[in-house]
Amino acid sequence: MIQFGIKTEIEVTSWGRIVNIITKVYKKKLRDVTKSVMEAVIPIKRHYRKLFKQEFLLRPIVESMETNGFIRTL
């Protein structure tokens, strides 16, 4: 991602568009830039989607099962 001027995840939106372009990418073809950026964005999206699911989707299910006595955890 550094090669296209993306320093943080904030500069990339969930739609795969670069909000803040720092370096010049005009020498490359648009399809090459798009492909490279999407290859960098996909792992970021997967990581944060996984964190979201762990925090908001999976925890309430486990907590409700614990209160009903189905699962006992430490």
C-alpha cells in the first residue's frame, strides 16, 4: 500500500477508493492501479470485518448461551 501513497487504513474507504493520493500514479494504467489497491484493501476489510463480527455478532450468542446454562467458560 505504501507504493500508492496509502499510509493508514483511514485513507481507504470500504468501497475501495483512495481518499488521499499522495504519490503520483498517473504513469500506471488505471486497471493496474485499481487491481493493486484492491489487493491491498481486501485483507484490511477482512481483518476489520472479523473484528466486528467477534465483538458484536459472536459475543451476544455466547453470552446468551452462558446465561441459559448451555456453555460454561472461564
